[in-house]
Amino acid sequence: MIASVPPPASAAASQGPVLRDIHLPPDPSWWPPAPGWWVLGALSLLALLAVAWLWRRHRRTQRQRRHVLAELDRLLRQHRCDDDQAALASGLHQLLRRVARRHDATAAQQRGEAWRRTLARVPVDAATLQRLLALDQAIYRAPATFDHAAASSAVRQWLRLALQPRKWKPLAQESADA
């Protein structure tokens, strides 16, 4: 009988250690996100806040514009009811002053040439500017000298432009034009 002889020690060493199968690391976690995602999220949030702020500012400007033009319409309706030309001239003049005061704090006290320069900061033609300046005198004159249709048209035209802040000429440009 042949006895089985164990293999020599050198043969067992040549087969090497017993290795397990290759395994992959676990999938990365979704939290916390990589720094790039944090930056993208912050930029998205800032963009959203900027759009919301611009939208609110636009709505507020539109609401103010509608309010001023509605007040002009109210003055004209009141004039049709009571036919008081002095009250209409006074109301139109006050409305002009209030809107001009938004861009020039001294507009409420201006008279003469200073008031003309303030009105001229809004790009309107010379005839419209003259009708607006005539309101100042129409408050104190006899009602027969006041053309309310032309004055209200001039006021509406000036207000539509004046209620858009980009339409106002800067003070430096206005004094250079004079």
C-alpha cells in the first residue's frame, strides 16, 4: 500500500494565501452633499430672493402709478360734476407737486424758474411744459382763462413719464441743458 505522502512545505507555499473575492466600497451617502451643491443651492436661493424683491418693487411702482392716475381721473370727474375750474387747477397743480417731490425734495417750495426746471427734468415737449406752468397762474386767475382739457392732457402726459424714475434727467444734466 502506498501511503499518501503530504506535499512538501514548499509546494503549499507556492499556492499562496487564500484570498477572498474583491468587494466594492459602499455607495456614497446623499447627505451631506458635496460643496458644489451647497454653492449651487446658495446661488439659487439668492437668485430667487432677488427675483422676489424685484417683483415686489415692480408691483409697488405699478400700484403707485395706478393710484396717481386714478387720482387724476377723480379730479377730472369731480370737475365734470361741479365745473369748478379753480379747484381743478389747484388739484392738478398739487398732484404735480407731490409727484415731483418724489424726485426733488424742494419741489414743494419751488416757484418760477426753479419749478420750470423741475418740470423740465421729465422729457416733455415745450407746449406741454407751458401748459403745466400755466397751472400755477390758473389757480389765481379768472376761470375763463383756463383750458382744462389741454391742462389735464398735459398733466396726464407728464405724470405718465414722471412716474417712471428712469425718465427723469439727473440734476447735473438738467443744469447743463439750461
